[in-house]
Amino acid sequence: MPKVHPLAHQLSEQHFSSSQQSMADTPKSNLKKQRSRALPDIVYNTNDEFGTHHQEPPSRSKISIKTCLILLVAFLEILTVLVLSSVWISCFLPYMLKWGSSVREKGFDNIVQFTHSTLKELMLVVETEKEILSDGFDPYDTALVEKHMFKLFKNEIKRHPSLPLTLFIGDHTRYNFGVFQLNETMIVSFLEDSYWYCSDYELYDHCERNHSAPFDVVLDPIDMNDIWDTARAAPNGTRFTMSYADITLPSITFITLLSMVKNTSDPSDYAFWIGYDVSVESFSKYLSLATREIDGAIAFTIEVSTNYLISNYDPEVSVAVWDEQQQETRLTAITVRDKGTNLIGKSLYSLYPDLQVIERNKMIMLEVEGYYLSMYRLCTEENVDWLLVFAEPTSNYLTTIFMAVGIALGISLLIIIISIIFGVYISFKIIQPFYELIFNFSEVSEMKLEGLEFRNSLFREVVILQGHFKGMVDRIKLYRCFIPSHLISKIDGGEEVDKSRRSKDSQPQSKSAYSIAKLVKEDASSSFSSIGSTTKKQSQTQQPIDILARFALHLDKRKVGFACLHIEGMSACIANNSYSETVTVLSEIFKYVYDMSKIHGGSVGNFDNETITISFNSNIDTAAPEKKSITFAYAIVRKLNGLLPLKKAINPEATDKAQTFRVAVLSQAVCCGNLGTNDFKNFTIVGSFQRNILSMLDLAVNLNIEIVVSEEIKAKTHNFYQHRFIDTLNFLTEQQYGIPELDKSLNKNWAFLKSPEYGNNIPESYTPLSSKQITEVNVYEFGDFMEVKEDEWMYELEEKKKRNLWQSYGAACNLFFDKKYEEACGLLNEFLDRTIQNGKADLPTINLLEKLKKLQEREKLEQL
């Protein structure tokens, strides 16, 4: 006895590869579905006896755990960085501002100290000379004066290269004698208006004159009024004169330091004075050097009493101008030709219109128009009253601070971004198992129970949930196996059917598949479309049933298409094989049947008497159920009869051409609905279809026909497929809902009918089944597709040959219907001879010839 349970391994790859080219493809249960991880919208359903009601889905305003975790991590990271940043900025920023202020103060203090020390050094020179010449010194001894003056002046040139200009001695009269530097290589000695050039002054301690002439040059007398006024103001002290300029050096300001030697005879007057003319070029150079190291810095010195500019950070800028008449005009910080000095000067005078109000000898630091302004009013007893001004752009310090803060904040932002990314990653890792569970729950809610995936998780709670969920799914699978397919179709809403159809439509279609698809796509609104469902009530009125009440107890009448699959030899298979082997075979058959029924929208019934009945438009609203039923029958028969291992599992002696599977297709009106109680319901189809379709299968088995259809099915498909008449069968009418033989009103025994209790009043024409209960229906064999596509020219000859195969048979049938029996017999005999020559006698032809023979004999008897 052959083993059947390894059936799946016996099916060759060739059968499966060829089966993919037809509509009856491998069941979708064998294919691994590709599932999207996008969470679908969840709709909550509640079922009661009146139908299905939809509840509103959860509000979209709810926040997910993942969002909460991400927000929490991001909030903590941002809060931490903000707190740390605020702490270090609050500590760092004041220090930076204080540091900047101290740097500015120190830099400006260097300028003040340089100015102050330089002035002191000048006074020290004069005071030293004064001490030397004060004790019994004769200021009119020119040789002695020149000797002292020359040595001291040479020493000052070395110590202060840019300061010394003139060192001289004078009195109340115009007497003045001294030396001055003409250029870098020449010193000049003078007495009042007469001047002598001192050659090679570096080699001598005295003025080496040209003795060939009494003097070298005589100049106009100089104005001594300012010097005399200054000397009279401090007859026994040391004082600086007001600044002055010279046309030969317009960018340099000059000052004179006078130290008066007291008159011993008159203490209120001076005997003579020692004068020291110096330039402020060294101050300008120092300011230039100080501002050169600081970008955008401005520095200058103002003489407070006159507002004249004494020195400037740019040594090339003129501090005085002369007109054509050589009239001098001293410049101020506002009028000097330097934009930086003008800008700071305007700001300064806007704050202090009168510079005299500025506090003396005190550093003042302000911020004006984008500059840090530092001022110091230098006042000494020697008549020095200068305002030192130094301005530095605030951006020099703020840029550094902003750069430091910006870099720190950038690093903080980078830390925040990295932390948020890490937090998001951790959040996803934490929430991912829950999302997978949510996705699996959504799949289960749509009854997609196959292919659920569970990843290993480190969280104990998730593992527990996964374990319980797997157990729940296994239980649901067990329950679902025992739920009728039509209920599953209703509950699932036909989604699986639609997906199966879409997957099939995406595959390449063979010639047969093309014909079936074209038939299915035909307009469903034809005159033979499905009849609307009706409900039979006590008032015998028919009303449509609300689709929401499909799960309630009800019964309605509708047009249903039936395809009854007959498995020849299944009874012997059950009797001869073990039950497990039988279950394996039937499981393989049902797998294909269920898959095909889902594609075509049918409902699979129970297995009974070697048959499986599939109904269309019984519990699922289906347009054109006649067409759906025939396309299903065509696909399932071609598929199953093409699987030789399956046929051998049923009948070991089956050949490749053996027709183990046959289908009878019928369409008629029946009553469908849920019968039972509110707690226990059973979907039932009530009608005479079972007896009618079994009679069709009996005819198909006897005549070895693969597919037989009723006349109504033939009318729906005659434009696409070939059909040939087989026989005429007596069908129970659609009004018969029971077994006529058990109906007492129809099947009365003649012996009882003649008894007195029945009145002895039975008409002579009475038969057990009257014409009201029986109707004659022509049955046809379903053939091949008739249309030949233009791009299939390679198969054109073969298709025409198949089409012409039944041409003479069809002509004979037409003669048969016209009661031209002899002519019909002639054509049928010719057709039978051709089939015999091909190696196989055509049983339907033989059956029709026998029928014609009986009709001819009946005609002869009637003629006699």
C-alpha cells in the first residue's frame, strides 16, 4: 500500500512551475507574505445579533511612550547643558570683563606712566644743570656756559634721541646762549641771533667752530615773550610753557621747560633761567607703538587750557596748519584730519564740553559709540595740564568673549545633539520590542496569524508579553480552524480575497488565465447578474436585508452559483489508506480549493460523498456568481488534474491523462441564512441544488467529462468558451426545498390513494412528481476558450483545430433539436469515427446516438 503522507515531497518542481502560469496558482498559504512594519489604523468592532458596529479609533492626540522617552532624554540633556553653561558663563563672563578692563587699564596706565616719567626726566635734566650753575656761576661766561651746555646736550641726545631740541640760558634781557640740534650730524651753538656750526660734535666735548669767521649765520631775533611770562610766573621754580608748533615740522608740537635761578639780592625775582626746548615726537611715537598692537585703537593728548592737540597716535598727522601769510592755526581733536581722532573727540566733547571739569590725576574709563574710552588728566606743579585719551573698540574684547562663548555653546550644542541622538537611539531600542508587539497585535486584529516575528529582547517584561502573545495566537489559530469559511470571510471583510486577487493579477497570465480574466471582467450588470437578496417574512413580502444584520438569525432568497468538485476514487482511498494519509490528501486538496475560492470569492462547504461544494453569492455578495463559479471550476480542475502525484495518492493506478477531479456548475435561486438560536447559529443553504448538481456529476462520471454546466451557465459563457450539448436532465424546481420522495403530498402510494380515507378520487394523469416540481434542463460540456488573440499567431492553427473539433457535433445537436434525427445520427457517426481514429471513443457522442436511436424507435411506434 503506497504511503500518502509525504505527498508534498512527491510533487515535482515541474508541476509547480507550470502551475504558476495559470489562475489556479499555488495556494497563498505556501507563500511567505511580505509585511509592512507601518502600523495600520485600528478599528474596534463589536458584533451582536443585529450586525457589526464600528467604534471610534483612539485619539491621535495621545503621546506615545517613544515620544515621551525622547522628550525626557532631550529635556534632561538640554537642562544639564543649560545649567552647566549658565554656571560657567556666569563665572567666566564677569572674569573676562574684569580681565578686559584690567588689560585696558594696564595698557593705558603705561601711557600715563611713560608721559609722567618722561616729563620728570626732562625736569631732572634742567634741575641738574641748575644745581651746577647756581653757586657763584657767571651765566655770561660764554665759554664756561658752552662747555657745560654742550656736554649735557650730547648726553640728552643719547638718552632721549627724539626729545632734545634746544638747551640754553637767558635772563630778563634778550641775552640767551645755548646749543640746539640742527640735524642728526650737526649741533649749533648760538648767542642771541648769531649761530656757529659745531663740526663732529661726537668727537669733542666743546663746540668745534669754524674760526675763520666770527659767526656762521645770523637769524632774525626770536619772540621771547612766552618765555619771559612763564619765568615771571615762577621766579624761583620750574615751569613748562604752553605748546607751540613750527612750520618746518607741522606734525610735531614743542614745549619749553624753564628752571629759574633765584636772585640772591631779590628773592621775588630770578637772576637767570635755564631753558630746555623739547618736541613731543617721542610721545606720538609711543602712542603709535601702543595703538599698533591693538586693532582699531586711537590715542592722543590734548592741552586742556587751549584744547590744542599735542600728540597723536599717527605721527604723520599735522597738529597745526599755516595759510599763505604763514598765519598759524592750531588743530584740536575735532578739527584734526584723522577720522578716528575726530570720532573720539566728538564723543569726548559731547560728554565734557569743558575739559576743565574733568577730575585731575584720576583715570576715567567709559564706553562710547563702540569704544572703551580711557582718560587721564595729567596735572603737575610745573604747569602741565594735559588730557591723555586712549580708545579701543569694544569688539576687540567682546569678539574674544563672544568667540569663547560661541565655541563653548557650539560644543554644548554638539553635546546636546549627540546626547539627543544617543537618547533617541536608546529610546528606539527600548520601545522597539513594544512596537513589534503592537504590530503583531494589529496583524492579529486583521487575522493575519501566519509569519508573526518576535525578536529576542533583554527586557524581562517584554519576554513575558511575547510568551503570552504567542500562546494567544496559537489558541486563535485553533479556534479559527473550526470557524466556517464564510464567517471568516465576513469577519475579515474580504481583505484576504482582495490581496489574493491583486497578487494574482500581478503575475503573468497564460492563455487560459487570460480567457478567465476577460470573462471575470465582463460587465457584471448584465441581465444575468446576481439577484438581490430577499427575506421571507410571515407576510410573504420580500425586503432586502441590511448587511449589518448578516450575523443575526435570518433567511433570504438569492441567486447562487454552485461548483461541486467530485474526487473520483476518494471513497476507495479512505477505505484502503490510513486515516492520517487520508487527512494529508484531503488537506492538500482543500488547500488548493480554499485558495482558489478566496481568489474568486466563493465559500467552501463540507466534504461529503466524495464531493466538495463551493457556493458563490451565498453569504458573500458577489457580482455575476455564474461567471465566478465557472472560472473557479475551470481553474481548480485544470490545477488538480495537472498534479500527477496527488492523483496517484488517491488512486495509485491513475495516469497523467486520468480525470480524477470533475466539476459540475449550476446556478439557481435558493434560501440562505443563519438558522438556530442566538447563541448557536449555523449558516444553511436550503434548496434543490444538491440533488440537481449530483445528477449532473453522475452524468459527468458516466460520460468521463471534466466540467459540466447547466444551460444557464452556458448562456453566460457561450461567447467565450466552447460548449456542447450532452443530455437533458430532470431538475427539481427552485421551489423545492426538501426531498420529494419524503413529501407525503407528492409521493402517495396507489394502494393508499384508492383507500376510502383518501376518497378514491385520484386523477388518471397523476404522477409521483408532477411537472410543477420537475423541469427539464439541458446539460453541456464546458470546453476551451474560443477567442484567439492576434499576438498568439503561433497557436492560431492549433486553436482553430480545437474549435473545429466540436463543429460537426454542434451541427448534429442543432439537427437533434430540430428533430431531424437521421441527419443528426449521420453527423454524429462521422464525429465518432474521427474520435475512434484518434484512439479514444467519445462517450457523449455514443450517449447521444443511443438517445437518438430511442427517439427514432419511439417515432416509428407512434407512426404505427
